[in-house]
Amino acid sequence: MAAHLSALLIFAGLTGIHSVTTVSKVPVRTGGSISVPCFYESKYRNHAKYLCQGYRWSSCSYTVKTNEPRRSGRFSISDDKQQRIFTVTIDRVTLSDSHYWCIVEINNGADDGKRFQLSVTAGRPLLSVDYQEVTGFIGGDVAIRFTYSNRGEIRWCRLGGSCIKEPHGSIDGTRVTIDLKNPDVFNVTLKRLRAESSGWYYCAKGDVRMPVRVTVKERPITTTITTTEITTQLTNISLQPVNHTSAFANTTSEKQSERGPDYLLRFIIPASVLIVIVLVALIFWCVLRQHKLKKAQSSAAAKAEAELTYSVISHRRPNMEKQDPAPDEHVTYSTLAQH
């Protein structure tokens, strides 16, 4: 099987048939992580893709494959069939990580692939980007910051598409500017983004390339209400004179119809917020007043209890009137004398 694969790879390499496009030389620092996109033709949309490690096509060994577990050790792979790009990611890069192949598996035929090189350095890379994946919104701008230490012309390219040179240009309807005002640093800005602006790009400086993935989304709808805005609108409303003439009514009706739902929304939202604030304040005032009443009643009860006088009442039985002893009976005493 290995011999058959080598023979197919050698055949494709000798015939010069390549339907896969990738970046040629990517700078990266040891210990870092790098993602490399590989663009393929539409006829390979449903084919398996894999990453092969080695300088020679005939002797490389595949590390990860799309129809197998998408992660194997330091390597991972994903396939965006809509964009026709499969992306390989290498983590914890070492000095021995140098040459790889992006390969599309061809059933009953020679596999198709393209080689890329990692320029691994222990120090500062020749070209680096703050973020390899950036996100923008439709109609907005996105700026990508690069640092460099090499010489050479700067180009911004879409993978599998066209390129522009500094200082500005356009790719697929998206305006691109390259700002070189700061030394060793430059910015690439994509302006007025569209949904079609999503995809993989790369920045070329000299002989190195740095891939960058741009994702464009719908801008979320948010409503921000500030206290200052509410106060200003309420002040304007209170200062408006009241006139009940028909001419004023017609003018007001015309202005409101011209301003449309946005004007009503701007008025209703602050008014609703104000009503909620007033209701909360009333509830708070009622609770506070109830609390004060309870506190006052408690204080009055305590004061009344403190002023209460206790008296000791003892019950005594009435004395019986002394009765004079009964007068002695009339007694006659006699004395007997002997003769």
C-alpha cells in the first residue's frame, strides 16, 4: 500500500499536475501554533484530504486525515467544502517541523498535493500577525496588524485568487489599504466588507507568507439608552409650546410622517423608561412611608409602657369591736365563825 501510494505521488509530481494551492513558506516561532489553508478545485469537494510530513513527496508520512479523527496529537484538519479550502493546524511547533504537503486523495488515481515550508525560529519571526483569525461585520471595516523584520515588497492576496500591492487596491469588490506609517509594523485594512469577503487571505513580505482567515457576519442590532439622551428628549418635549390650531396639527402630522417609526421609537422608549422609574420611585416611597409609620407606632407603644405606674393593693379584714365583759353576777359572801 505504501509503495503504491509513493508511486502515485511520484507520478503526480513528475507530471506537474497540481490542483491544490497553498502558501509556500510560513514563518512561525518555536512552541507556537500555525494554521495553513489549502485551496482545491471543485472536483475534489467530496474527496478525502490529508496532511503529509516530509520534504519529498515519495517518502512523506500522513499525520491527519479528514475522513478519520480530525485531531491526532499536535495536528488537526478541517474541510470547508463551500469555500473549497481545507485547513491544517500544527500545535507546539518545533525546529524539526519544516516541510509538509497538503494532499487530496484520488481514488483509482494519483493523489494531488502541494508542499509548504515552515520557517521555524527560536526568536522573532520574519513576519507575524496579531491574530490569524479576525471577524468583521457587513458594511464595516477590519484592520489586521503585522510586524516584520525582513525586507521586500508587501502584497495582500486571496488564497486561490488575486493580489494587490501597497498602498491600496481592491479584491473581489472589497477595498484594501496597506498602511506603512510605523517602522517594523504595518496594517492591512479591508473596507466596506461584504458576505463574499469571508475566506482565507495571506500577506506576502519578501519570500514569506502569513495566512489570515477573515470571517464576515451580520452586524447585531443593539439599542443603547443613556440617561443624558432621556433627559435631553424630555427637556425638548417640555419646552415645546402647545398650540391647538389646525395648522399646527397639520404641520406636526407631516413632520411625524416624515420622521417615521424611528422617531416614534425614540420617543416611546425613553417615555417607557421614565414611567418605570416613576413607578419604582412611588413603590419605594410607599414602602419607606409604611416603614416610618410602623416605627412611629412602635415608639408610641414603648413610651406608654414606660409611663405606666404600678400600685400595690392589700386587702385588710375589719377589726371586731371589743365587747365589754359581762358584769359580774351579784354574789354574797358569808363568813362562818365558831363559838
